[in-house]
Amino acid sequence: MQHVMLFGEGRKGEVYEIEDGRREIRYIPDETFPLGEISFTVNQYISDNGEMYLIGYHGKEPLVQDVEGAIQRFKPIPI
């Protein structure tokens, strides 16, 4: 399992665990409306500290300062 920081749809870098090698996360926020599935794209991010992390985002890619702040706040495990 790997740590991924999620951004978008109300998430600001919170850490979740995913299976190794996944490049997409699908999520249904409202089980009563299963067609409302949300997809997060998973990419690698190299931090200012030289470590590589996984980020997942819905919509636009997060800003560098948002990712760096989330690394400090949530302390994900680098890949």
C-alpha cells in the first residue's frame, strides 16, 4: 500500500492508502446516487525536500504551495 494525498472535491491533501501502481481513484460520495462517481487522477510529485510523493486530484492539478503545505501537515510516506 502507498500513501496518496488527495486534492479537490473538498480535500486539501488528506492522506489515503491505495494499492501500489494505481493511477486513478474512483469514489461515490453519495451511495443513493451511484452515477455521481468522482475520479481522482494519481501522479507522482517531487517535493522541495527531494522526496517523491503521490498526489491525486480531481479537476486541475493542485498548486505547488498547496502540495508542500499538505506534506508538512499530513506527513505522507514518500514512495
